[in-house]
Amino acid sequence: MRDYAKTPLQRAEIEQIVATGGGPAAVLNTRHAIAKERGWKDAPPDAATFVTAVLAEPNLLRRPILVRGKRIVVGKDEAAIRSLLGG
């Protein structure tokens, strides 16, 4: 487990999460104030813009973020989490 408030995510990690997780719309925390004020729920940003925003504000990423090998699940998708964990 990693507390990314204490050990921030690096650009390459965020890029991998966005790419593997299905793009900005799939991993965006739409309840975050920045996402709301920028209208990203209805019109998500491009990947580069999103990655830069997450570097400044990691809570723009949905949680939890589970990584197993090259597979990533972002958010509370129970079926995907079970599949990732092999159950």
C-alpha cells in the first residue's frame, strides 16, 4: 500500500494509470472541486492536461488505485477488483 500524499506519484506513474485505466474520463474524480469548476465531468481533459493537473493535485484521481503487474483498477469497481485479485 502507498500513501501518495507522503510519497507523491511521478509523472510516468500517472501516465501509466491514465493509459491503463482507460483514459482521463475513467480515472477522474468528478467530485473534486477542480474537476467541477473546469467542467471535466462532461468534457474531460486530454491526457497530458490531466496528468499535469494530477501532479499538482493527486486527489483528482479516483481511489482506490490497485496495481497488480501491468493491470490497474481505479475506483470502486467491485467486479474489476475481484478479477484483479484473482477472486
